[in-house]
Amino acid sequence: MPFAVYVLGLAVFAQGTSEFMLSGLLSGIAADLGVSLSAAGLLTSAFAVGMVVGAPVMALASRTWPRRRALLLFLAVFVAVHAVGALTSSYGVLLATRFVGALANAGFWAVALSTAVAMVPDRLKGRATAVVVGGVTVACVVGVPAGAVLGERWGWRSAFWAVAIVSLPAFLAVLRSIPGGRGGTDVGAAPVPVRDELRVLTGPRLRPVLLTMALVQGATFCTFSYLEPLLTRESGLGAGWVPVALALFGAGAFAGVTVAGRYADAHPVAFVATGMAALTVGWSALALTAGSPVPALALIPLLGLLAFGTGTALITRVLGLAPGAPTLAGASSTTAFNLGATLGPWAGGLALGAGFGYRAPVGVSALLMAAALLVAATTAKSRRPRAGERRLSGTRL
């Protein structure tokens, strides 16, 4: 595996830490800036919206740039907005930095995914994708808890400074190790026309995969966002168990990404189908057993493994099905991933607000997975060869 792929994973680690670390910093931010907790919570929403919007917009804006230039620019903006965020005393400025930082993060993600798979042979594309996505899982295990500790000891601004500082080695490593071809294309190759890329992405092969990815990620983040009240108010665990549970989920997610990198390339359809079926059963089991702490804690790392393993395999699937969209394939994966991460918690919040109890988000996760299975099954059925037609070599999601 080229060293440059691991460099991209390091940069994604810093950016993933920034994306999720506010969950442990909101109270400090609200008190320092004199705003309500709900207003502080909009900082997370601003980042999520920036990720969804930014992936296609930034990918298109940078499609004719050398990939190294695009990655360096996105990283430089990311570092700058975190420095501004750490210095400002204005809530409005901080809100703007979150949105702009998300645009830079989304652009980096889109170019990084395309760059990573372009640097390796076909048999290693899944592993390269896993290394990049693995940066997010390491952020969940290490970065987010570390940000919470920094925020508790030295204030929320220290966490912003830490993200900016960790991004600097990644900037230097990208400068030295990433080839300079245009974003998503081989060095010296002309960019694919936007119309041709859009035709690939809106075709019948990719639409259901992207929808499936959004549903899978929606199920994952629906429960992940409400894990604290589930464990403390339903499972009967003390608040001290919440960081343990988050670390267990993150460790499982890292294992899932690793497994996907090793095995998803060989049997992509079977890997994704098995993972989706297991996730449907797993979320249903957690909804039924969440009242007991031992089953809940046992299921959490398993669900992290299944969720991120399946999600990584789906990203690899999109990139593999869209060689004709080298710029927008990574962007569409990023958008689908973050669209699910935005809508899942929203749906879980609706279920909680409706008075269905603290297990309700887990039930919503199970329903979202059932919907994902239905999309995959319907797609497979619609592509089943009719009598008299030449049988294809395999059914695709």
C-alpha cells in the first residue's frame, strides 16, 4: 500500500475528529459565547449541511486542479477556519467557520477517495478505501475522547487548536507524497466531461447503491447520536460508562473497516448483503435487549464493526461501479454518507419527541436497515435475467 494512502487517512482522522468532537464541547461553547445549548447544537448541524452540500460542489470546483493542489488547498482552509474558530468570541463567526470547514472537509474527502483508489491496483482498491475511511473510526476511538478531555481541562478552544495542529503534519505529508494529477484522474489525463460523469452517477446501477448507503449510515448515526440517553436512562448504566461504550463502538468500527479492506474486494455483493442483514438483526436485538446493560454493551462493538464494515464496502462499491466518474464518484459517496448521518439523528429525534421512549432511535435504525434491504432486494429482482436472455455473471446491488 503506498505511503500516500496512509497520509490521506491521517488527514481524515483530523477532520473526523473535528466533525464529531462537538458532542463533548457544547456546554463549554454555550457558556463561553453566551448562547443556548440548542444554538450551540446548530454548530453540528452547520457542519453536517456543509458536508452534504460541499462534496459535489467542491469536487466540481477542483476537478481541473492537480489533485495535490486540491488536497493542500482544502487542508489549508480547514486549518485556517479552526484557528479562527479558536480565537473568535462571536457565535456567528464560529458558526460560519463550521460551515466553511465542512466544505473544505467534504472537498478533501471527495478528492482523497478518488486519489487513493487511483494509486493502487484493482485488487487493493477496497483496502485503500478502508485506510481513508479508517481515519474516521480512529477519530471516534481516539480523537473525539481526546477532544473532550482537552475541552474539560483547558476549554473548548484547546480542542480546536489541537485539530489545527494535528492537520499540519498531514499537510506536509500530502505536499511530499501525493502525485499531482488532476483531481480524480491519472497524471496528465484530461478530465472527464461533467455531463458524462453525471450520466454515470444518475444511471440505474449507482442510484440504488447510493440510496442504500444513505439508509445504512442513517441507521448507524440514528442510534449513535442517542447512545448516551439509551445507556444511562434505559440500560441503567452510570454516566462513566458512556465513554467506554463510545470507545467500544469505535473499536468495533475500526475492526469493521479493516475487515472490509481485506475481504470486500473479493466478494463485494455477498459482503454487503451479509452485513446489511446482520445489521438489521443487530439493531433489532439492541432495541429488544437495551434494558439490560450486559447485552447492550456486548452488542455495541459488534454493531460498530458491522456498520462501518458495510459502509466501507458500499463506498468501495460506488467507486468500482463509477470508473467513468472519477471526480464525482467520491463526492457522491461523501454526500450519501453524510446525508444519512444528518437524516438518521433527525428521524431518531422525531421518534423520541413523539414519546416512544429511549429505545425508539434503535427501532428507527432497524427500520432504516429494513428499508435498505428492501431497496437492494428490489434492485436485484429488477435486474434478474428474464427467460431467453443471456444470464449475467452476477447480480449487483
